[in-house]
Amino acid sequence: MLTKEYIMQAVLYSQTRNNLREIINQVCNNFDEFIITTKEKQSAVLISQDEYNSMKETTNQ
């Protein structure tokens, strides 16, 4: 069985702001995942809502 290797892409906040539509499309269409980091080194993860719902469903069982 083949599995997709998941590599989370890291981007700066400014890159995300300038390319938000493209990044959202990648997240929703390809299930890509992004770590978004600010100048102050704060980070957040961007995943699709489908992926988020799946994770929530799994953790609530």
C-alpha cells in the first residue's frame, strides 16, 4: 500500500499574507499543511477544515 509522505511547509507570515489564496487552495485541494511563523517566532498551523474535522472526530472517540 502506498502512502503519501506528509511534509509540512514552513512560511513566514508576510509570505502567507501575500499568497493567501494560493496557500488556501493548496491546503484544500492537496491537503498540504503549512506552519506560519511571525517575526516574533510565534507559529500556527494551517490545515484544511476537512482535515481538522477528521482529527477532531478521531480525538473525540
